[in-house]
Amino acid sequence: MALQKMQLILARKQAITPSVTEYVFRRDDGQTLTFTPGQFVNLTIPTDNKPARRSYSIATVPSDDLDNTAITEIAIAVSPVEGGIATRHFDAMQEGDLIDAMGPAGRLVFREDDKPKRFILIATGTGVSPYRAMLPQIRKRLAEDDRLEVHALLGVQRPSELLYGDDFVKFMSENERFHFHACYSREMPNTLQAYAHSGRVQVCLPELDLTSDNDLVYLCGNPQMIDESFAYLQKIGFTPQQVRREKYFSGK
Ligand SMILES: Cc1cc2nc3c(=O)[nH]c(=O)nc-3n(C[C@H](O)[C@H](O)[C@H](O)COP(=O)(O)OP(=O)(O)OC[C@H]3O[C@@H](n4cnc5c(N)ncnc54)[C@H](O)[C@@H]3O)c2cc1C
């Protein structure tokens, strides 16, 4: 899919956890955006010097009509970085403001010929956005293949930071071979959550009995989590091709 240049207009913004804000844009030209769930957009952040470019995964859940992944609203979930150029710009953005964008881009997507017994989708924080966008595809894959299981693991510090958690919990209640795991590194919930685990997301991996024969693993978010998880997976026999990675490093 060719990269498109476009201007986006901020339709609304809302805090979705105490630290993460969701920004919802529309294209200024009124067109839809066709994307493959899992992809991101590049946004151009004006600065006093050279504009900075930053990437953000598309969190919008497209319609269940999979022949049509054209979306009218482009949602991104932004986690603030202290002193960050984009962070400062987003904070100041108001509804109706414009921003230059390019996309969609990225290869953290499902491929037609992938037929693992299990998809293991692992994220920290806003790294869960691509998996949220994949939910309709996951529903279709589960319906088409009755031996397929899908596990989504989201690592955050505490329950209040479980962004989009409700979407995954609801999806799990509707799709019996979909399993959601919330991994809390600092604070466990006060009330019982059957899907809660204590510890960083990479600490939860051994509980899944992963094998390179059965599983295809996706990793998205914090670079340290990705490096540690990847090292573990290689140690137990996974090849780089069996692990799809997207690190949320910061552009310059
Ligand atoms: C493919 C891709 C997809 C991404 N998707 C998302 C997304 O959906 N949501 C999202 O919030 N971010 C995402 N990111 C990260 C995002 O692009 C920016 O890097 C991030 O928002 C910080 O930008 P900034 O301009 O505010 O900070 P910068 O001005 O780039 O950084 C300020 C300072 O903080 C340091 N820093 C930057 N990031 C971090 C960090 N995470 N932890 C600690 N220190 C840091 C920098 O080294 C620098 O010293 C993605 C990155 C990539 C490559």
C-alpha cells in the first residue's frame, strides 16, 4: 500500500488512562484512510528548527467488513515522554488543529499465509493499539480455524493504566479461544480479575508454554521489553522470522 501524504484535523482528544491520551483525527480532505490493521502513521511535528517526525500506531477498530479497512477516524493513543517534542505539541493541540501526516506504514500485521496454532500478541502500554485494530481480523481467523487460539498480553504498571482493557475483556467474553492477560508490574487490582498477572509482561511468558512449532509471536512497545522477550524466545528455539517486532523508539 503506497504511503499517502495527508493533513489530519483533530476531531477530539480524551484521557483514556491517568497518563495516556487518545487523539482522534479525520482527514482534512474528507477522504477515508485505507490501512492494514497493525500499521502506524507518521506525524510531522513543527518545531523552531527542522520539523520532527514521530510514528503512532493506529488504534481505530475497523468495521467487521474485512474487505473494507477504510476508516474515517484515525485514533492514536499517546503516552507522554517528559520534555518530548511531540508530547509538548500534542498537549497544546486543540480540536480543529491540523497536523501533517504520512502513512499508513509498518509490517506488524497479520499475513494471509500465517497459520500458527496460536498467535501470541504481546504489548507494553500504547503498544496494544495495533492489536486493538486487529480485533475484527482476529474474530474472523478464530471463526475460520477452530483449532486456533489467540493470546493478547498487555503489560502496564497498575490497573488504572490498562488502556483499552475493556475492549479486550469484552472481546474475550465473546470469543472463547481468545485469551487476554493483564500483567501488572507495580500494583495488582483490589478486586478480582481472572486475567490479572503480577509482574512485567516478559515474566508472564513462561506460563504460556511457548513453542516455535505452534506459536507466532508479536512484540510491540517498550524496546527493553522487546529485547528481553526476544532473547527469551530465541533461547527456547524461536527464529527471528517467528517473532514480529515493533519497537517504540523515539525519532530524532
Ligand atoms: C513504529 C512506531 C510506532 C509508535 N507508536 C506509538 C504509539 O502508538 N503511541 C505512543 O505513545 N508512542 C508511539 N511511538 C513512540 C513515538 O513515536 C514517540 O517516540 C514518542 O511519542 C516520544 O516522542 P516525543 O517527541 O514526545 O519525545 P522525544 O522528543 O523524541 O524524546 C524526548 C526525550 O525522551 C527520551 N525518550 C523518548 N521516548 C522515550 C520513552 N518511551 N521512554 C523514556 N525516554 C524516552 C528521548 O531519548 C529524549 O531524550 C511509536 C514509535 C514507533 C517507532
